Amino acid sequence: MMRLAAAVLVAILVGFPVSVMPGPPVTWLAAVALVMAGAGVALLSVTLVTVGASLALIAYTIALVIVQPAVDPVAAIGIAVTLVILLALVHFADRVHGAALGPGVIATQVRQWMAIVAAGALAAATLTMVAALLGAALATATLPMVVAAAALGALLTVAGVIALTTREDPPRVS
Amino acid sequence: MSWRPTALNVSFLTLAGWALFLGLLTGRADLVVIAIPLIVALAAGRRTAAPSPVQIHHAVSAERVLEDERLTVTVTIRAEGAAPLVELLEPLPPRVELERGSHHAFFSLRAGEEVGWEFVLRCGSRQRLRLGGPHVRLWGPLGLAAGEARFRAPQTVAVYPHLTSLRHPPRPVRTQTYVGNHVSPAQGEGIEPGDIRPFAPGDHVRHVNWRATLRHGALHVTQHHHERNADVVLLLDTLSDVGPPGASVVDAAVRGAADLAAAYLARKDRVGLIEYGGQLRWVKPGSGRAQFQRLLDTLLDASVVFTYVTRDLDLVPPRILPPQALVLALSPLLDARFVRAASDLTARGFDLVVIAVSPAPAARAAVRPSPVADLAARLWDLERRAELDAHRRRGLSIVPWDGVGPLDAALASLSRPRLRRTLAR
């Protein structure tokens, strides 16, 4: 059941770049992404799913660069939500494979995932709106400056996340 | 217990990094937007508060079971705070199979909630089963952080060999002084009639043999034999072993020894045990249920211990190996030291019966079936028959047993001298 849900998410993920540009070379790369992610779902391997998702992301980028459509934040948030749920689902399915599940385990997990995904989507929507408002103010700024500022911001964000995830809490013996 | 990041963080960071990199490379805002929920998930998945303590109670249904019996393990978990995902894993010891349920489980607990978890194990072969308690792992949201601990509740379960009743255990040639089930050559109180002799003052009237009295014209009485017990010493060969754990020759010999001990103790005999191997261990002959428990506990630990030192049975004190005892040796007769020891006991006048446990079935269980293995097994069988015949010619009383079939059937072929006739000579 969890494999089926993950397979549906893989199909949705691969469908995004194909919907932007339904033709070569995007379809080829999307097919490779589908195979890799599909194998990851079948084997419950997060690594393979990550590789497949990365390929799907590259295919989406190529499609955007070739077709040059208008910016679509809704589709972007959709891709991000799919990625988050797909990774969490495959990881969870791998952990619980062959184990007994107590009552309410899956419901609790789904609730948690939905809360985090909703927070992420809300943050993305808010930042998109803020960026749209700031667009007018930054119209006079040169592109390299904006890119440098964005890169620095991204770097600080990633560094902050790594610092958060690697910090050890004081031990608490149960 | 403390939270630690899991490998899933790398996947999230990889995809967020790809989205940001491609966004900056192409100047497309869509790709930067994709990275935002991934980064939010990374931040949200990280747990900052310490995991809520979890209390675990671990219990087993029995401390002593027989082979192939079921053992129920019950684990009760109680969380003081909310624990959205608790993972429990009880490592299974070797030669134990999961009969029902799972030894790996996930639970979602609310604050103060208590959940019970139960699974059934089948204990395959004799051993001291050590259950150390489950590993506990608390998972954070999305599986991005986990806290681990080991709940230590060491519990030992004794898995004794499965017992089969024996109807024809070898009859001892010599008896002891205590009341038992064996007919003694000594005359006295008993139910087994013996010789007839003329009446003497002091004889009971109920012993008068009226038929002999009428025939001889004078009072005659029937004498009776005592029913006495015997000393039986089980000599277990642990110098060599063949076969996979749980189905080896020593395991078969241990099962046979347990069956013999149960049979003789039920006949009120005194039973002792000598483990003749790398370490020489023994149990003094005794009777009763406590003695049976002692023997089973000693048999449970019987195994091959490698040593360069060869010990002799001369080291065994006479109270452990009484001269009048029936010695039942269980051995594959693969080690020349044991054959020497058995021959030495026979030469010293001990009443010795060797139950030769065949190593072929145990060896066959350890190798893949093939025509070559079949041929090798047949050749080995022929070779063993020749060896056993040679031992018989040297005076050893040998009963071949394949270690798989019933021991009773193998012992039925053993012809033993009747007790009275032996001593009458």
C-alpha cells in the first residue's frame, strides 16, 4: 500500500516536467528519472529515490529553460510538496517493512507530514508574495548583486540547517 | 537518550541544494520556490526538545521450557510525554524462531498511554536462551531525527531437551542397597518368588508354600528376592562434535542422556553424569526430581571445549563413578581418547554399555544434498560398521543409534544378562 502511494507520487513528480514540455529531451530524462525513482520505491531505497527526484528536478529545469513559461509558484510548491512526502514515505516504508504496526501509527505520521508540508507550502507562498512586492524595489539593482545576495542567503540557510541537525541535545536517560 | 540526525537529512539537503543551484543558474524563481518547503521540512523535522522518557516492562512466559515449546515475550511500553513514533526491536538469539507476531514493532503513544506488545518464540534446541531486552528508537517527524537506547532486562530461559519415554533402558547387572525396581539376587522381603526351603522358626505363615508342603510332608516356605535400586552413570562424550548447532551429535547425545536419566530416576535408581571432554564435569549419583533438574542443568551446558590437556577417567572419584554402577556412554566414537577410556573402564570390570551415536545424519544436515554426499555417507556408514565390530571384538558392548530415531528402538536390540543368573555364576 505504501509502495503504491509512493509510486503514485513518483508519477506525479515525473509528470511536472513532461507537462511543461512533452517532448525530447525532457521525456528521455523524465523516463530515466521514473526508472530510478521507481526502482527506489520498489526496493524502498531512499538513495535511489533521491537520485530519481534529482533527475526529475533537472528535467523540470531543462523544460523551463527551453519553453520559458511564466513563473508558476503553484506548480513549484506542488513539486516541493511531492518531494517532501515522497522522501518521508519511502523512508517510513523502509523502516516499518516487516514490522508490526501499533494502532494509529500511520494516521499519526500522515498528520505530522501534512502539518510540515502545509507549513512549507505556506512559507513558500509567503516568500513568493514578499518577493513579488520586493520586485519593484529591486528593479534598479543589478542582477549580479541580487544573485550574490540570494546565494549568500541560501548558503546561510543551509549552514543553519546543518548546524541545527548536528547539534547534540543534553542526554536524558529514560 | 538524545536526538541524532538520520541519513534522510542528506536527501533533503541534496534536493534543496539542487533546486537552489539550478534556480540561481537559470534565473528561474520557480526552482528557488521548490527549495523552500524542503528547507522548512528540514528545520521542522529537527527536534530541539529532548525525547520524552519511555518506561518499558519486559517479561517472558516461562523460565524453563522444553525444545520446540513456545515462549511468549510480553513488552509493555508507557510514554510520559507524547511519542509519535516509537520503534522496538528485540534481537532474536540463535536457534530461535518467531512463531507468532513480530519482534520488531512501531507504536504511536500519547502522553501517559500504555501499550502492550506480545510475540511468541519457538525454542528450537537446548540452550540457555538469553533475552537482553528490546532496542528502543524514538523517531522525530519525517524521520529526520532519531534517539536510540537499549532497554536492558537480561532474562535467561533454560531450553531443556525434549524428553521421550524409554520402555527398555539397559538393565543393570548389579544392584545397590536401597529399595528400587530391580530384582536383587539377595533373599528377603519382596514380591519376586525365589527358592523354596524347609520352614524355620521365625518364618511368616503367609510365606508357606502349601503345594511343596503337601508334596514333601513337611512345612516349606517360598523365599523372595529384594527389589533394589541401581547406580547408573551417564558418560557423555564431548571430545568431538559433528553437525550444525542444535542438530549436532552432542545435541543428540544430550537428548539421549536426558531420556535415560528420566527413565532410571523413574525406577528409583540413582543417576549420575560425567561429561568427558575438554573439561571434565560431573554430577554425583542421586535420585529424585532435584537430581533430575541438576542433570538437566548440567546437560544444558554440555559442549565441546578445546584443550590440549587429556584428562583420564582415573581422576573421577569413586563416589562419582561407583564400581557397581551401570555406565552408559553416549558417544559418536570419533575420538580415540574416548574409545581408550571406554576400553579401560571395561577392563576395570565396569558394567559399560556404549550407545554409539551415528554422526552421519548430523553431518548430512550440515552439507548440501548431492550424489557425492550420498556416496560419502554410505562409505562412512560401512567404515563405521567395521569400526564398531572391531570395538565389539575388544569386549565393548555397543548399541548403534542414529541420533534421530527413537532411542528406545535402538536399546531394544541390546541383550543384557539377567541379574540373578549373572551373580549365580
